[in-house]
Amino acid sequence: MEKDTSNWKSLLKSRLAIKPPVESDPRQFSSLPDITSDLNAPSIATTLTAALFILAMGIAPVFWAALSDYLQVRRFLLLCSMLIFAAASIGSAFVNNIWALIVLRCVQSLGASCGQSVGAGVFIGPLLGPIIGGFLIMSEWTWRATFWFCFAFALFNFLALFFFFRETFRIDEKFDVKLPTVSNTKEEPQDTSSVQASSYTQAKKQINPFTPVLLLRYSFISLASFISAIAFGCMFAVETIIPDLYETKYGFNSWQTGLSYLGAGIGNVLGSILNGYLSDRLLLRARRLRGGASVVEDRLTANLWPCVFFIIPFGLLLFGWSVQRGLSYWAAIVGFGIQNFGMNQVMTATSAYIVDAMPGNGASASATGNFLRMVFACILTIVANPMVQSLGAGWTCVLLTGLTYISAVALVILKRKGAVMRAKSGFGDQSS
């Protein structure tokens, strides 16, 4: 007998959601200088191994989401993605050419990205990836050890998914409770099972991999995605410039650089804990003050305002000017951690808003936000190092702070006008 997956225990759902996204970690960042040296590659080509990985991470989930909605499965796609990731990882471990590595990294991203839309909730990988990568580089296999780890971890995930992961795709028409309608005319009572069968019997959705991209035509989706993309892209920009800056300014080697990312991990964890504590309470408080009426914009809780107007800008400026002025590396590490503390809260809230604002299109909505995040992250990753070389770390972070304040204005607009935008697009709140 099939069970409604929305009724699964929270602990079970969180374990299942975390497994696939772990593959999306940026564990390669701390090894970029070693790859440049070992493969005699130009620095821009080495940067492309990370930037195009990120870009593919934004494009591929669009197709995974379309396949999931069309086939009405998740488990099978996650298993396939693990095999793709494993094959690309083992190929990357043996490669001796930077351009071949770039291609394999794109294929690896294809396998890693399934959990972005089908699983959602990506946060473990970015926290642990650079730290693990930094320690793996200390082995005799140097940067290639990171890909051997990816290969082994992909096989572990495949076996874990195969033996312990149940299908989580929820068919709303099958499990949603339909209330009986009252009519003045006397009719023969319908058999409940026939009503359920008839409601469930429907044609499968047509597959359209461009559906998530087309959702950006809705202003409330594009605004929410833009806010999330700026926060995420600025984080990746800083993450990209850290290895070279720490090597030249502080004399860090690869494992020390990887260990320095622990500050970002702590910031993410603390941001996740605080957001989890505050978001539901603030959401329920807003609905209580409104007399119980539900509005999707309640997802944009009050803790976001200090994040976009103060916490993220302060973290960026503290990082950039600490490095440029040659202050203690602890100031830079704390600054990046503060930035991630705010970024995590913004991403979590906007991601929840996007899904709630598009009921019945969860996978496609998640892929939409993810697509724009990764596009911005790719662009900022490519331009970050040239900006530092031209302007310095301090002024680079000033420009990133300017982008953050633009996203803050977008957040104000979305909070105040989001309900009107949704109503005009046909996604208004249901009257309670």
C-alpha cells in the first residue's frame, strides 16, 4: 500500500533530502592552485573548471525537474545521477589535460545536480566540501584525491539510495482529501473508490525541459530568484578568490586554505539554526495577526532585513578590507563566516517562497531559482579574480556589497507587492 510522503517523519525526510545534494559540494576550490601548477594551465582555464561546473549545476536541474514531473519519479533519477557522477569523477582523477578536465567537470555537474531540484535543500556540500578537499590534497595524490573521494562517495550514495531510499514523489490527485459537495438534487451516492480512481486517472504531464526557465516570466518568481542569486553568487565570488588571496597575503598552502573555509561552514550552520528557529515562529505570528489568513509573502520573515541590509554587507566589507589592509587572517575568516550566516537565511526563505508561490510545480519552481543562482554564481566566479587583480579585494567586495543592496531593494518590493504580482499572474492566495 502506497503512503503519502508528506506524512513521513521529519527526520526521515531530512535524511533523504541531504544525501543527494552532498554531491554538489565545491571541494575543488582549495585545490585550484595545485591544478594550475600540475597541468601547466592558465589560471582562467582553471577557474573555468569551477565556473562551468557551477553553470551546469544551474542548467541540468531544469531537465532533471522536467523528467521528474513527467515520469513521476525521484528515486530512479537520483540513482542514475549517482552513476553519472561516479563515472565523471573517476575520469577526472586520471585526466592530464585542463580542457578534458573542464569537460569532465561539466559531466560531473550533470550527475551532481539532480538533487538540486529533485531533492532540494542543498546545504551540507558547500559547508564540508572545501574543508574535506583541503585535507585530501595533503595526500600523495594531491588534487586527484578529491576526485577519488567523489567516486567513492558516489558509490556509497548509490548503494544507500538503492537499499534505503523510498520513492518520495507525491501525486497530489491521489492523496489530497476531496471534501464532498452538497447538492439539492437527489442523486445516487457514488462509490468512494470509483471517485478516487476517476480523480487519479489523468494523462501524464507533457515533458517540457524549458518550463522552469519560463517561470521567470512571473515577476514574483524572478524577483525572489534574483534575491537568492545575488546572495549565493557573492558567496561563490568570495570563495573563488580566497585560495589566491590567502596564498599571496598569508602564505597559506592548500590544506590551510581548505581549513579556513570552516568559518563559512560555521556561519552557514548558525544561520540555518537561527532561521529554523525564527522562520516558523514569525510565519505563524504574521498569520495570527492577520486573523489566521495565509499569505505566501509571510515566508519573507523579519530576520531577512538585517541580513540584506547589514549582516551580508558587513561580512563582505570585513573580508575584503581585512585582506587588502593585511590584517589578521582571522578577520577575513570571520568576515566570510558572517556573510554566509546571512546568505543562508536569505536563500532558505526565498527558496521556500518560490515553492509556496507555485503550488503543484515544486520541482520546476526549485529548478527555476537554482538556475538563476548558478548563472549568477558562474558569472561572478569568472570575473572575481580579474576584479581583485584590477581593483583589489576591498573594492571588489564594495561592488559585491552594492549588488547586495540592489537585492535588498528587490526584497522590499517583493514583500510589499508580491501578493499583487501573484494575483495578476493567477497565483493569488486561496481564501480560507
